[in-house]
Amino acid sequence: MLNRYSQVCACFAQTARLMVGIPDYENYVAHRRKTHPGLPIMTYEEFFRERQQARYAVGKGRFRCCC
Amino acid sequence: MTVLFFSTRRDGKSLADMARAEMGPVAGAIAGVGAPLICVILLAVLGLVVVNALKGSPWGAFTVFCTLPIALLMGVYARFIRPGRIGEMSAIGAALLLVALVYGRTVSVTPALAGFFDLSGPTLAIILIAYGFFASVLPVWLLLAPRDYLSTFLKIGAIVLLAIGVILVRPDLEMPAVTKFVDGTGPVWSGSLFPFLFITIACGAVSGWRSLIASGTTPKMIENESQIRFIGYGGMLMESFVAIMAMIGASVLHPGVYFAMNSSAGVIGAPADHAAQVISSWGFTVTPDMLMQMAQSVGEKSILSRTGGAPTLAVGMASILSSFLGGGAMMGVWRHFIILFEALFILTTVDAGTSALRFMIQDFVGAAIPAFKATESWVNNVIGSALACVLWGYLLYAGVVDPYGGIWTMWPLFGAANQMLAAIVLTLCTVILFKMKRERFAFITIVPSAWLLVCTVTAGLEKVFASDPAVGFLSHAAKLSAAAASGTVLAPAKTLDEMSRIVFNDYLDAGLAALSVAIVLVVVIYAVVDIAKALGSSKSTAIEVGAPVLAAGGV
């Protein structure tokens, strides 16, 4: 029961982060380990900055608006 | 959704790129010019909404200004103090925002402080333009990103809260389903139901913006093609949901109050008793007391002529929310909460839109002066942002100082431009369907695009040429210049100087409307030619990424 509850919470947190354009860090680490073993992995701070820059790189085909 | 699908199959290319590849350089250039054009109009209209919501409202202005330091603080927090902790950062921001919201009441009742935030329309417009410039020049992590986080969470929170409120309170709709104004003589809107009903911003249904986002942005976010259906339909349903709540918000208000808020000052006049008299003469009984009391309960000096939609929604929603959370005493807080939510939302669009517009301008001008294309350069950034702000800022300022038309002359233009972009996109999709040899399904895009074409072209032409001065730009201009020539000053303007400004605005609007109509027609002609060509060819000629078609077809 408790397990399920924390799962739901994690899912919400992931959705909230995705809404502002920051994907899962754990997924990224797992992906780097699996497909690029031996290559450096960004720390969470680097990862966060990199994603934030990428999200707001308007003009490179990215376009957001309200209506 | 079709756009999303096609763009996904083309490596998430933007609309202009797709148009260039599938319909030739001319259509591509038109889509490339159309997008920034609509962007400029959109920014100006949204700016007008904010200005109308905040002018003469110290509480609202104070709260919205407070979001600036709060966003800066959040930006520094997430960058240096605790990098990447979005949850903590947003919680701090939200808490500070609520403090600002509640403290805003104190500001609005303290004359010494209220003076600073009791701003006129033109002042607010200039502040907004300066804000757009700085937000576009400053690094994104400092202002843009934190404010975006805040507005995203606030937006979702407010919408969920409103939905719960509507379900719990089950408010009665006060507005009759059809008023006598359907004949086009209404105070809020002039022009007949057809075609103008169909060029309002039907976001969930048809919108050019959706297609701008669906090409370029969304394709990069989805994992595979099977998600397209869910995202496409889901997005449409969510939008319609918000739209329905907005309509509920407007309809729970007493119709008299609604018209008092949404008729321009040129029509109903300034003092409450005069306005009440005019509105009652339309058949919606309302007393000056009602208007005054409404204004007082939401913490404003006056609710007359607060056009633009945002204030109306705020009052409507505040009356729903306060009836299940906090009662009448909380009405003002709720109202300013909604105003804050709308303003944040729009400001986010203003800064994102300004930087998007800057890139488009750099792209455009860069074709002539290659050095200008380096988007990373700080000098280019400043020049580009300044140009972008001047473009939409000029339209905004013109709309603010024009006392009669204001937002209502821009709105039909915006609606028409938006729907025209949608029509262009649907036409593009039709062409692609034909090129893919999927003529059987082409009706899916042909039917709506034909309807949109009829509506937008009629509306555009009517706005330009209609003989009724309330509808047509040219006849309005002619009427005013005739009056100016004979030395009389007509109702909306107070001086001859203002008259000539309004006339100029009319010509500007007429030019823009005519230009949009011409653009749509050219695209349609191109589309027909392309479809004929595609029908003549025996195999698929569409250009997709990664498909063998590329090798076989190739244009």
C-alpha cells in the first residue's frame, strides 16, 4: 500500500517536472550507463542547466505560446 | 493533429520549412512571413489584455509587479543556492506570491502606496514593452525559466480549483442564451454573427497557433507515432474544457454587470449612474448601486469598461470561488488571484513570444546581412529584441491610446489572422495528403479548411470594405476624416489630433487585414496547382524523413 502511494507520488513529481521541461535524471543516468558505458555522466546540476538551456533555445525550431 | 503527424514524419520541422519543401519557395516564404506577423499581432493583443486588466488597479498592478523580483530570486536560487531544486524553488515562489497577493489589499487602501501602482494605460503599455525587451535580453535562467515554472504550476492549480468550484457551487447562468445583440448592434462586438462568430479565438477547435506548436515543438517531445492521437485529441479536449469554464465565468455574472465591464467607455460613459442608465435601456436592468457594490467587493474603484475579457473572467470566477471558499470577504483576493494567474500566463507568453519573434527577425534580416544571423551574439540579441519590441509595442501603444476601438479593433484582426494561419496549415495538409496518394482521406482537411476560408475571407473583406463604420475600417476612417475636415470632433476622440490618430489606426488595420486575405488566397492557388500536379503523378511525391519515398520521389 505504502509502496503504491510512493509510486503515485513519484509519477506526479515526474509529470510536474516534465511540464516545465526537465526530464527524469535517473532515466538519463540509466540510459548513459546502458548505451554509452565508460563515457562521462553529467551531474544533476549540469543536467539541469543543459536541459533548461535546451528548453528555452527558441528559434531552433522550438516555439511555445499560449493560444 | 494532422500537422503534428506530418511534422513528426519530417524530423520535427517547422511549418515554414514544411511549406517550403512541399509547396515551393513562395508558399514557404508566405508561411515564414505569416508566422511573425501573427506573432506581432498576438503579442500586441495580449499586451492590451494585461493593460486593460491592470490600469487603475493598484492591487493588481502591485501583485503582478511583485512577480518580477520573486522570479529573479527563484532564478538565482535554482542556479546558485540549490541548483536544480525545482520543487523547493516553486514552493518558495508560490508562498511569496500569496504574500504579495494578500499584501496587495493593504497597498490598495494605503493612499501613499497606492499612488505608485495606480497607473494609466499608456504608462502600463510602456512598462510592458520595456519588460518584454529586458526579459528577452536577460539570460533565460534568471527570469524566463523561473517565471515559466511559476506560471505553469499556478495555471494548472487555478484551472483545477475552478473546475472543482464550478462543480461544487453549480452556479446559475444569468446570461440569456441569445441576446438581442445577435443582429450585430451589440456594445461589445459589432458585426453580424456570420462570419465574425467563427473568427473568434476558438482555441480548442481551430487555431493557427496550435499548428505552429504542433510543428516544430511537440514532435520533439513524443516517443512514437502512436502517441500522436492521444496528445492531439487530449490537447483539444483540455483546451475546450478551459474555454467552457471561461464561458461559465462570463455567464454567471449578471448580464448588466457583464455589459458594464465589456462595453467601451465611448459607449456607456464614465459615471456609474450614467452607465447603469444606458445598460438598462438595452433591456438589462441594472442599478448604479449594483455596479458600485460589485466594484467594492472585488477591491476596485470601478468595474466599468474593463474590456479585454480577463477582468470579466476574474470577477466571474471570483464569485464562484468565494461562494465555497472564504465567502464575500475573500472575493477581492480571489479576483486578484485570477488576475495574477492570467497576467503571469500572458507575461510568460510576452517574453517567450518576444524572444521567438527576435529569432524570426534575425532569420529574416540575416538573409540580407549574414552577420546578423549569429543568434548567440549579444549585440544582435539586443538589436533583434529591440526591433521585436518596437513592432508589437507600437501596435499595443496604438491600441491603448485609441479610446474607442482599442482592443476591439485589434481583436478581429487577431482572430482572423489566427484562423487564416489555421486555414493555410490545413491547406498545406491537404496538399501533403494528395501528394501521399491518400486522396480518400483528404476531405478530413478539405472540409474545415474550406469553411475557414469562407469565414476568414468574408470577415477580412468585411473589416476592410463594409459600409457600416462600426465594422469596416475604411468606412470608419472615411467617416472620421470627413468630420475632421469639417472641423467637428466625433464622440470617441476629444481633439482633432486624436481623430487623425484613429484614422491612421484604421488605415493600418485595413492594410493588415487586406494583406492577410491576399496571403491566404495566394496559398490556396498554390495548393490547387500542387494538388493537380500530385494527381497527375502515379506515385507518392511527399517528402518524408527516413522513408524510401525520399529516394524514389524527390521533387
